Amino acid sequence: MAAILSTLQHSSCPENIRFHFISSLPSLHNTILQSFPYLRCQLHIFAPSPVQGLISTSIRQALDSPLNYARNYLPTLLPTCLTKVLYLDSDVILVDDVADLAATPLLGKPLAAPEYCNANFTIYFTPSFWSNPSLSLTFAGRKACYFNTGVMVIDLVRWRVGGYTTRIVEWMELQKRMRIYELGSLPPFLLVFAGEIASVDHRWNQHGLGGDNYRGLCRDLHPGPVSLLHWSGKGKPWARIDSGRPCPLDALWAPYDLLVRENGGIES
């Protein structure tokens, strides 16, 4: 709800935005319309069955939810008439016009996202991966950089033609046979797309505000301008606010919180 509200409030033309929600809960559609009765939106139900047998245990239980893998199947979940979408995780806040992000040129690539080439790329894969030449050579000839999958501009036509969902699934199948990564749904994306995407300015994904995947400690903003705040990591602003132990940056999320709290409790 906070992500929706922030997107609408900072849009120069909110009536031109159509939201597509991916969920396993059919009731989500009515819940959204209760707060945003005129929202142009559509709910797409993600059945977990295609991915359940492919999920490997990761470093944090929440990362093992089948819904974390729904982004792998966007081209089949969404109507074929859609050719380009902006994918956003639900733990984000927009503070600039989303149209500017959606207009990112893809330059013939299947997707665009902010890249972080100073990050230690090797930590996303196990020693077994890097010691196996047939696997580590996957990145040969590619300037492979880490990118966060919570904010992506996607060319659905190019994805479908390129069979990228099948490529992601193949890496997940290999992961079930031999442990080549530890971190949930991100590594298969890196294996398929790293070094093969169009770049987006870092201001469109100030991620990591939820801290790391173990303790979720408070973090500061990265240096530079900010257009999108992303609470990736273990700590979520709504949970920290409800527990009475918010981080300083959670105050930026709070104005978009539509949940009614009375006498220290929570009303649904």
C-alpha cells in the first residue's frame, strides 16, 4: 500500500499508470481497491507449483517463499499484449516520478537495472562454482556486475523470444544437484543477466535499507541523489515501527503507511 501511494503521489500523471500485482492471494485485489477505489490495476495469481520443487534453502527463510521467484515468470503471468513493464518489489518508496524510470532506454537488452560493479561479485556463488571451469566460464567475456532484482525495467518481448525463464530454471535445477549459490532468487538472475543489461542510475534503487540478511540492522543512505528507497534485507520498516524499534530511515516510509493504529495496536 505504501509503495502504491508513494508512486501515485510523486507521479506527474498518475492516471496513466496501470499496476499489475503478482500474488498468491485472490483477496489482495479487493484489499487494494478499498484504499484505492479508482486505481487502474489487475491482479495476476501466481501458483507456486512450478517453482516449489526448484527452491533451495537459502540463508534466510523469507527468501525461500515461492513468491520471491514469481519475477522469473513475469512474461507468462502478464498479458501477451504487454511489451514492457517496470518491476518493483513491494518494500519500496518512490520519491520521484516513476515515468522517468519507466522511460529508461533498454538499448536492445532484455532488462535494465542499477548495476554495482564495485561490489564483490564472487560472494554470490560458492567455492564449488568458482572452482569448476565449466561453470565459472559462464561469465567469460561479460563485464558481470551485481544488480538488485527489486527494481527492473523489462522488455517482455525480448524475454519471451530469448527464453530467459527457461535459462533461469535450468540454473535452479543445477542448484538442486550441486550447491552453487546461497542467496535465494538473486543468483540465477545474475547467472543469466549479469553483464548483459542496460544500466540505470543508482538513485533509482537505494537498496539495503533493511540491513543484511541476518540481523537487519539500521543503515544509512548511500551517497548521492535518491529517487527510490528500497528496504531490501531482513528489517522491514512496518515491522520495526510496529515493534517500537524503528530505524531513522523508517521515518521516510511512515508517511505512506495507510494502516490505522489505535492505542498502540493495529487495526486491519
